Amino acid sequence: MFYVSTPIYYVNDAPHLGHAYTTVAGDVLTRWHRQRGEQVWYLTGTDEHGQKIMRTAEANGVTPQEWSDKLVEEAWKPLWQHLEIANDDFIRTTEKRHTERVQEFVQDLYDKGEIYKGGYEGPYCVGCEEFKTPGDLLEGDLCPIHKRPVEWLREDNYFFKLSEYGERLLEFYEANPDFIQPASARNEVLQFVRTGLQDLSISRSTFDWGIPIPWDDKHVIYVWVDALLNYATAVGYGSDPERFERIWPADVHLVGKDILRFHAVIWPAMLMANGLPLPGKVFANGWLMVGGEKMSKSNLTGISPQQLTEHFGVDAYRYYFLRAIPFGQDGSFSWEDFSARYTSELANDFGNLASRVAAMIGKYFDGELPASAEREEAVAGALAETVAKADRAIGDELDFAGGLGAIFDFVKLVNGYLSEQEPWKVAKDTSEEGRARLATILYTAAESLRAVAVLLNPVMPGTAEKLWASLGAEEHLGALAEQRVAEAGQWGRLPAGARVVKGEILFPRLES
Ligand code: MSP
């Protein structure tokens, strides 16, 4: 089973572009693997415990549970639905299926002697839900991520013996060079672990919005330990061993680079301590930036995902961020850049190609796809290469920008082919030879579009479906989602005789 997860998001507020960025990337990755014919499990969810949520709820005069329920139902789930996220499950950390298993996991560590009681004091950032080291702070007391003052905490806590896992983690990274990606993320973690790990405080006793420590209910479990375990509890850890065995370990944990250490250091150490298999990969995506800062609730400049989809449509939205920003690097959003790509890549290069080809097949062949008199090796060869490239880039390397770049280079190539061949001129030649040539050209273009529909389906499912319908492909080849990536590059799959109709415009002109 190919198992992909997103971080579970804090429900202190509604989702913004940054959250949607990771979730869309995971959706594209899982849809791509589904089209490879693999069994896939895609998990997302919400992180509902801890001080941050508790304080937000208090400030709004409701209980943390009420607050979480409202945000999950009114903001988070609806956005994922709107963006066509095809997750298989949605886990909330306040669900019993999670809380009970978390207690068992922690109890197990306690029984194994991995947890001891101690005291700790230090600067804590509630935004990060994390103790900071004084050296990390800006201007003496500001969290480097949230740019807000940290709080000084002194508590008796339970500790996990994280410091004992440094060597084993380094050996693991060494033996699994792809475990942390991209390379910059891997280097950061290696350096961090090499400098030596400290034990991790895994409980809090000054507030109660969390899962109680099973042997000492004056403490609640540290929200990050609680949260990380979602990846296991959601797939049957402790409740359904057969299912857990089938789905675990995760193949890819997608995370923002801000939460890399939790996933690449603490999480594998927790799993090692409990003797569970480790995940295949932790991929850290970069940040969407606003004015040189990580996009967050406080600097949103008022742009919500819904506002962008209203203007550009859901599919263009899904496409844009993955195409424009190399996955793993930071990037900024701008209306200008989005509009420019929409118009040149989606509307002109791709949308126009689809409508021109359908229109010409309508005009010259009454909408019936003609048989190709010969095979255009250059185009067929380019397609095979494109499929191989895109498959490697998107499916294996999570290089969405590279994969989409390859697909759109192919779209450009087909446009170039049509400008060179000038079918509208060839159409004037009514000899048998002329008709055969015209048939070859239009077949070549339509067959190329057939493959493009398959390759773009994981990214723009609505648009790809329209194109599939306009090519009359379903009747001969079956449902679009059933098309396999491995076959997408085989030339000649769309048979002569397919009913081609000029469907609706794929990417309408933008309103100014
Ligand atoms: N609840 C924790 C994660 C627990 S996972 C076991 C958390 N939640 S969060 O709501 O703050 O957001 C987490 C993730 O949202 C980030 O790691 C990242 O994947 C995504 N993003 C939030 N803001 C982002 C940007 N500005 N840019 C890109 N991704 C961002 O941390």
C-alpha cells in the first residue's frame, strides 16, 4: 500500500493557502500513484489538543471541543472537498480511536523504561507548541518563526529518552539516504542530530486540554507526541493489527519545513523505541511567503484559497502552486504571476490546443476521428519520453514543477507541430493524398491530447475529464481514472472512429 500523509493541521483557525499547498501536493501524489495502478492510502486530519487551541477557544468563549468541531465541519472539511482532495480518511486527535491508542503507546514506552520523570524549564513558543533553546531566539525573546515573545515555563514533566537515539538515527539516515528530502532538509537534520539530542519533555501539567498520561492523570501528553501518533492510530495501530500491517509504514510524510525535526528526528525515535517499522520518506516542502515572511494567519493579506478558486477555478489553483514553485523551495504568490501562467500555459497553450483540434476534426471529418495514415515518430517519441520523465518526477521525486514542465513542453511541441503542418492549408487539398495527410495530422494531435488528459488527471481532474469527454475516449478506453500511467505513452490507443466533440472551453478568459 502506498501510504501518504499530510501534517494534521491546528484548528485554531481556518485553513489558508499554506495549508492547502501541502494538501494539494499530497493529493496529486496519491492520484498519480492511483493511476499507476497502485493501492493508495491518503490521510489528512486535524490537531486539536494543546495550549494554542485551548486559548483560542477561551478567547471565543467556547470549549476547545466545541471550537474544534465547528472549525473542522465549517472550514477544514469543506475546503478539502472544494479543492477535490481525495483523502481516504480524516483523523481528528480528539477521536477515541486516536486518544485511547495514544495512551497505549505512551504506556508501552513507560513500561519499557523509555520514560522518566524530571523537571524542566525553558522558553516555550505556544505558536510552535515547542520548547526553544535560548540560542534560537531573536532579540532575546522572540520565536524565530512566529516573531512573538516566548513564555518561560517551569514544570515537572515526563521525559522520553530521546538523547539515547542519536547514534541509531544517524545510522538510519546513512542507510536510507532518501529518508529525508530534499537534500537541504536532510543536511539540516544531520547537523542537528550530530550536535547531540536532548531528552524530550512529553507531558504538561499546567493545563488539561490534552490526552491524560495513563499512569498520572495530573499530566496531559505533549501535543506533538499526541499529534505524530495520528499516522499510526489512523491506520489501525493497536486496534486492527491486520489493517495496520497492511498500510503501515507510511511511504511519504509530507511536512512543511517548519516541522521537519518533529518528523525526521522525534517521530522515528518514538517508533524505534516501540519497535515499529519506520516510514519511507519525510519530504519537507518550502513555505509560501508573503512579503518575505512565512505565510501565516497574521500576514495573510486577506487572500483565501476560495478567493483564488473563484477567480481562476479549482483546477488552475491546483496546478499553479505546484507548477510555479519547485517543491521543497520557498515561493511567493502573486496575482500577476498566477494570471500570466493561467493565460499563457493553461488557456493559450493547452486550452486552445484542445478546442482547435476538436473544432478541426468537427469541420473536416464530421467529428469522427480519422485513422492515421502514418505514425509521426517525432511526436510519438516525444510523448514516450514525456511520460517517463513526468512519471519519475511526480511519482518518485515529488518534483511537481519538473513533471508539469515536461507535460507542458509536450503540449508546446504539439502546438509547434500544428503550426508547422498547417492542417487548415492541407485541408484545401482534396486529393486522396491530401485527405490522408490531414487525417494523420489531426489524429496525431488528438492522440497527443488523449495522453495529456491522462497525465494531467491527477493535477486537474475536472479539466482532464472534460477533455476525455471531448475526445470521445471513454467509450473505447474506459474511465479516465482507470487509465494507467505506464500505458499513457503507448502511441495509438485512441482508435479511429472516436466521436470528437468540441466541449466547453477548458480555461475561459479571466475577468479583469
Ligand atoms: N499541528 C502541527 C502538525 C502536526 S503533524 C503531526 C502543525 N500544524 S499547522 O496547522 O501549523 O500547519 C502545518 C503545516 O501546514 C506545515 O507544516 C505546512 O505543511 C503547512 N503550512 C502552513 N503554512 C505554510 C506556508 N506558509 N507555506 C507552506 N506550507 C505551510 O504544525
